Amino acid sequence: MISLRELFKKPKNQTEGQGSHGNYPKAPDGLYTKCEGCKRSIFAEQLVSNQSVCPECFYHFKISARRRLEFLLDKDSFCEMDNDLVGRDILSFPSYEQKLCEAVKKCGENEAVIGGIAKIEGIECGIFVMESRFMMGSMGSAVGEKIVRVFEAAIKKKLPVVGFCLSGGARMQEGIISLMQMAKTAAVIKKHNEANLLYISILTDPTTGGVTASFAMLGDIVLAEPGALIGFAGPRVIEQTIRQKLPEGFQTAEFLLKSGFIDSIIKRNEQREKLGQLLKMHSEVK
């Protein structure tokens, strides 16, 4: 005889018995990526094909320096310079050598910037792109030297320079040597400017500290990616110093555009075309 409990008991099936929602098929790891802007899930392949920009809210994900060079430059036009130039533990700072080794393993780059000569839309130029995964793109002696050498090569060849800036600021492990790179890069940019050559600076998320206070903001044209954090000191430090509440959106690219600190905001999928147009105009008026 069947009891009432057994009669109305839900029959077992293949999805029952494991977890509160059953043993449903799981999506393979890496299939989706959650957008930090709109919080939606995006197909990883769709995100890659869209240059790591959310197709819904246009949030710009951080990308590696090499990947940026891939979709920005003309194919096979990049001639890299000084890839073997690396930072040194000049001050015997605790654990600095270890951090440098870990950074190399993490991103596969020797330093926090890649530089060289390349072509964008057929126009030759000097270019440098900062790498966020290498100690948050911090500026040490090697970073400053590599950027200086890009400008020096551009001056010699009478070329414009395009720079993609991204940094947490000066590298504290190198102390005053790191801070010296601010003056060093500013001096070579002045020489480049005196040669009537164009420097386009593109600020990406985040661009802060000593990099903002030097070569990042010294472009003849200063552009930025949407939503990029741009500033010298952090908002909390500023509020504690001036003892005032900062406006909403303070230090975003959009706020800086309204305040006149940058010239334009440029989406990632428009950068190659827009930079090509600017470089072409400069080449025609030289």
C-alpha cells in the first residue's frame, strides 16, 4: 500500500540531489566575463573582438600593452627598442628584486613600458605604451629612460610621438631616482617640441602620481579613454588636505574634459582612426 507521502513525493531525476538548484550543467570557465560597469555577463569572445570594451555600457577593461599595440599599429610595422633595459635595486630596497622578478613572471614583460618606432594608418611615429601588470605601471629609472629614448629616436628621425599612459605613479622602491624621471622626461619632451614635432598623450585608467605630473600631461594633444581615473593625489588625500568634499566624478576623464584639462575623450575602437587623422594632419603641415 502506497502512503500519501510517497504518492505526492516529487520524482527524482538527473538534476536532483546535488545543491539547492540541482546539478545543472556548468558553463566552462572563461566563457563569460562580468562587466565592472553594468555588472552584466559578456561572452569572453565578444569582449575580445570588441577590444575589451563592454558592448552594453562601453566600460573599458584594462588591457595589456602588447594587445593594445596589436589593434593600434599597422601590421608588422613595430620596431621595438630597448626591451632588455630593466630596473635595478639601486637603493637595496627590501624585497624589490623579488617584486621585479614576480612582475616579469606575471606579465611576461621586462619593464612597465614598451617603446619603439611604428606606423599608424601608414604614418611613422615613435610610440610607448605602459603596462599596468608590471608593478601597476610604476615609473622607475628604466621606465623613464625607455621613454626618453623613444623621444630621442623620434627627434633624430623627425617623427611625432604617441604615448599611452597608465601608472600608479613613481616607483617608491627607487626613491629620488624615480622622481628624477619626471624632470628627465619633461626635458626631452621640450626638445621634441622645439623641433616642431607632435606629441599625442592618451591617458588610460588609471593615470596618477608622478606620471600625471610629468610626461602624461605634456602632450600637444591630450586625450583620454572614457571613465579613466586621472589625477596626482588620490581623492581621499585631497579631501583630507583641503578639508572639503570633492565633486561627484572628480578625477574622471569626463570631469577633466569639462574642466579643460584634456582635449577630448576617445573610445578604444576609434583610436587607430583618430590618431591616424591627427598624425596625417601633422605630417602635411610640417
